[in-house]
Amino acid sequence: MSFGRPPRCLFCSFSRAAANGPRVPRRQFQLSAAQFADKPNKKPVEKGVTLKQLSENMKPEDFKPYTKKEKAYLKKHYTPEQLAAIEAGEAAIDPKDMAEQFRIRKDPMKLMYLDDFSVVEPGIDKHVRAPESNSDYNATLKTEEDFIDDFAKFISEMPEKATVSDWVRFAEQNRMTIGKEENELNPNSSLVPDLFQPGETIDGPSDKPHNYYDVSRTPNQVAKEDKEASEALKVLMKNTGYSASEIASLKTKTLVRKSVVNQTRLGKIRSEYVLTVAGNGNGLLGIGEGKSQEPPDANIQAVYRAIRNMKPVPRYENRTIFGDVTGKVGAVELKLMSRPPGFGLRCQSLIYEMCRAAGISDIAARVERARNPMNTVKAAYQALMSQRDPEEIARARGKKLVDVRKVYYSGRRN
Amino acid sequence: MSLVNLAHVCSHLNNATKARLGFTSIPNSNLHLKLCLALQNDGFISSVVRGGPEAPPMHNLLGIPTGHGEGYYVEPVTQINVASRRLWLGLKYWQSQPVLSKISMVSKPTRRLTIDVAGLREVVRGQKSGYIEGLRSPGESLYLSTDKGIKEARECVEKKLGGLVLCRVL
């Protein structure tokens, strides 16, 4: 692998093959700029001149009016009215003033680096990803000539013993538009949402899904799976209202497993104790305990109870908790602390798994006194559930509350 | 300024809210009065009334002493009766939970803690400054005794005041 050309992210290039629009820089795994073969390397910035020196030596001559070439280039991008406005704006400011009043910004919103904003810097700027939608706005219907070309190609490539089926296949599979393939085969429209499930046609479910769709499970299969569910799973589905596939998609993790013994008159009876957490990765979390002499039974008990016990966990910005919370079960005392975006889950493994299941991504935790795994999980659950909602606090005190993070940047999150 | 009495008040308020009392009384002093008014201003308690050893008349609808209303008479504080005055506080609850769930002393009678504006800025942002822990839980408040009276930590930062840290309220 050449290091000049970085490895490409698979996920970013799903819909790349058919795209014929302008090339979008891919996501980089390294900070150096992407080197494309068809694009000359960017000239390195001249060294030896700092911004300070530049600002001190600024002269009116440095601010030149647009050349003819530049104007011609601008004409491609702007309407004549816009161009007139730009020229009027340029003329309104005296180059002498520009040279005198040029300052290095010192305000808190200043940029920490020099940039002309004309290129995407992989290390600093947001990644520009390939579009997710199938839509191709440049797609056009084929003209008669295009169809004639297609037909000519078909004739020229026709096998010697051509049958009617060859002709039918050509007539059915020949495309009607020029542009992205997905745009024609699976167009996206908010006005006309998908009427059919993947693999379904107007005549009913088809056994052979279309080439374009890559779907492993059809609704028919899902219904079949539901019928084959065990008795316990059926009860769970009835209680929770989830389908078997939804239950399968939940995140469950067995955190504690130990053997326990009951001493009876007849002797010791061993059984397996299992503690499991379940969550949907988006704000629901539950813990379940199971105990049985048969380990698989205990496992299923624990998982199903965890799913049945799932409750919403309050999350701030869907990533961390509201303030610091404490929990105590037995001798385990722990403290969960909210953290800024991008902090990660810096906590011990049990709490990490619980946060993963609940969809919390920024948290810190301290477990004090005892560190019994079972009680740690219970205490962490207690702590997560004991969060106080700021809105409720504000209403209780009769105060108005505003989250300034939502107020800055016009209330936009990202 | 007796912090011993203030510590007793804090404990008493904790006990009263845990017992879900509608109103309670604390000894009268200027420090207690100012702190209670600050708490009332921030919505932790519903009313503050200076009364005698007996509870002042209740509000007809609210069931707590509000200090005003029909036929209400305030006994003026004189040198004779000042020692028997008490502060009657109306406590608040929201969805079966006390609004003032925990009040604890930061300064102790044997160790008074003061803080300047720079330190207070850190505390308000949730960071520890000196011996004083940051305000990290939603709705957590810290009360300080300053030159301009008893104020909440955020108000002190706004007005650039430092002072003696009294208590932390959650």
C-alpha cells in the first residue's frame, strides 16, 4: 500500500461507484492532505513571514483591484447583479484604509490558524462525506439517440445463438436514464415514501429480491421467526410489545455469572446466578437477574428480565448524564460524573458496558469502598436512575431555565 | 455570626424536609433571616415570617404562615420580645420530593472558608477551588456571606464579590 494515498474508509464509499458528480475528498485516517493523481500537489506555504510581520508591512498596493482574468472567473459563479454589488463593495473601501486598519484578531472567536477556506483541511475541518441519498439531481432521461446506441451495442455483443429471452432481458434491463443507477432503480422521495418493504412487489412478496436491494430478511421471514419463538420469548413479546427481531436487535450483555449454593437437609444444591444488562443503545436500560440449576435457563431468565425491566435513562444531549450522581448498594459506593463531548467512557468495565447499552458516550466514574461486581452494577443503575431533571428543578423552584448550549449558535447542535 | 447555630439550622431543615413537614421554625438572627430570604428568593422555601414562640396564623388556603392576609397582625420586634422571636419557614415540595433536599455547611465553626472571585468562577463552572468543591449537580447552589449581604455564588461572580462560604444547597 502506498503511503502517499491513504487507505479509504469502506463506509464512505458505498455509493461512490456510480457517482458522476464532482469528486468529494474522502475521510482521511491521517492528517496530511489527500494526494490525488490527477491533481498537482499544493504548493507549500512560503515560510519566513509571520502574520505579525505581514500585518506590519501592509501597503495600499497590496490590495489590488480584480484583474480581467479574475473578473471572467467570477462571472462564471455570480450573476451580473451580484458582480456589480461585489465591485461596488470593493470600490467603497479605500486600499489605504485597508492597509492601515488591518489587524490580527484578538477576540475569543478568532481562528487559531491561518486559512483561506478554499480547501478542506482534513485535520481541522469537518469531513465531507459522500451524499447518503440515492438522488442524482443531474440525471437525465435518455434521448432517442442514446437508445439507438444501446441497441447497437446489444446487436454487436449479441451471442451467435440469440434467443427471445436475450431480447427480453435487454428490453427489461436497459436503463432509461443517464446518471446514478440507484437514482433510477430506487429513487428517494419524501412525497412518495416506500410503499413496499424490501423484496416486496405489487404482486406480493417475491422470492428473488431485486439485484439492487441487499436485504437478508424479508417480512415473511420475520413472521416465520416469530412463530418459531420459544414459550418464554412469546411471553416476553406479549409483555413488552416488541417483535422477535426487535428483541434480537437489543444490546444485552451478561456482566456477572457465578455459582451459588443452597445448603439443605439433603445436601448442597448448586445453581447458576446470572446478572445481565439490556438496552437499546438509545436511552433505555434495564438489569435482570436469573438463577437456575441449569446455566442456560439462568441466562435466558436474566436476559428476558433485563429486557422487561428496561426504563428510560435521562441523558443530557444524548451523550452524558445530568450532573454528578451517586449510588450505594451494600458496601459499594460509586459516583458517576458527567463529562464534555468526546471524553469517552472512562470508567470500569461493568459501568462501561451499562453505558454502552444505554447509549451514554461521555462519563467518568469512581467506585469507592467495595467493588463487588453485582452490587456495582446495581449501584450504577441506581445512580443513573437517580438523575434529577433540570426542567423539573426549575419548575419546583418557580424559576426559568435556559440551556445556554442550546442558545448559542442559534440553537443548532452541530 | 455564629456558625454553630447555622449548622443547627441546616441539620434542622434537613430533618424537617425528610419528615415532609409543611412548615418549621428556626431561631431568629440576622444571619438566619438573610440566608432564609436568599433561599426564598431562589425558590427553595415558600415563606419566611418572623413570629413568636407560637406559630403565626396560617394562610387560609396555603396552610403555611405567609405573614400577610386578612386580620393578620405582626407583633413588632422590641427589645423585650426579641429573644423569643423565631423565624417560621414554609417548606416546599414538588412531586412528593422536597425542593430543598439537602443543605450542608461548607465553613465549619472551627474552620471558616473564604473565597475570592477568581476561585468562585472556578467553583461556579464545576471545578474545585481550594477546599471548596465545584457546583456540579443541576440546581446546586452555594451561599456566601459578602460585604453586600448573603448572596448566591453565581450572583457573587456577577457582582465580583468574594466572601465567607456558608452553605451548599441541593
